[in-house]
Amino acid sequence: MKKLFIKYKSVIKFILTFLLVYFVLSISYKFYLQWSTGEKYYPDYLTHAVANQTAYLLHDLDYRVQVIPHPDEASMKLIINEKYVARIIEGCNSVSVIILFVSFIIAFSGKFKTTFFYILAGSVLIYVINLVRVVILSVGLYHYPWRKDILHTVIFPGIIYGMVCLLWVFWVNRFSNVKQIR
């Protein structure tokens, strides 16, 4: 058993670090959501920001857009040209994807400064790509509502998670402290 532990020490360290960071960040985010009263920013600040930024970008694309609180659930209704297109929920704000990204990067950490700035830049990139994804998805749902399932469950999750995987691969190959196995 000791030989196996020694042989797979780096794998065990990665898994434990990943799980610990993921757990701490997820619990912290859960507390954030519980403490968000929704009085000023409904349902929470980040989801509210994504909804309003989506509306702003859609407006720049010459769509008449309204974003209003959903009366029956913790989400924002996105209305394009008087047509209710989508609801923006907490899962649309990219925080859960950023938590996954950060957990992996820390588990494969490199130098502190490099790790910190990669996490910062990667998180901003994920947020921006997610925002663009929500805008494109909204336009797609407006023009092609019959394509809702493939747009929402296949294509657009593939874009965001594919980008995260590319960021991970780039990190591991370029910056992490992973020892080369020969």
C-alpha cells in the first residue's frame, strides 16, 4: 500500500487539492447565495449583472430588450422585442464554471504570481465568453425557438466547457509544476 501511495503521490495530491479547493469555493458561493437578499439586485448581484449586461449587448445589436424579475422564481426574464425568450438563472452567471476552473488550476499550481494572474485572466475570459454565449443563445432562442434543446444543452455548454478545457491544457503544458513523466 505504501508503494502505491508513493507511486501515485502526485495524483493523490492533485485529487485532494482539487476537491478541497472545489469544496471551499462551492461552500463560499453557497453562503453568498444564501446571504443575497435580492432586495437591490434580484436574484443575486452576479446573476443580475449578467442579465443586465446581456440586455446591454443585445440592445447594441438593435434588439429591443427588457430584463425583469421573474415573479415565480429566482431568475430574470429576458424579453426581446416583446417576446419572452429566456430566463437568466443563477447557473447562467458562470460562477460554477469559474469555481471548477480555479480548482483545477490550483490543484496543478505553478509559481504563485503566475497562478494568480492565470486564474484572474482565465476567470475574466470565462465570464466574458459566458456573457457572449448568453447573448448568442438569446438571439438563437428568439429566431429559432424550435432549436432550444440543442442550443441550450449541447452547443453552448460545449463552447464554455470546451474553452475551460483548452485553458486547462494550456496551463498544464505551459505553466504548471507538473513533472515530466519519462
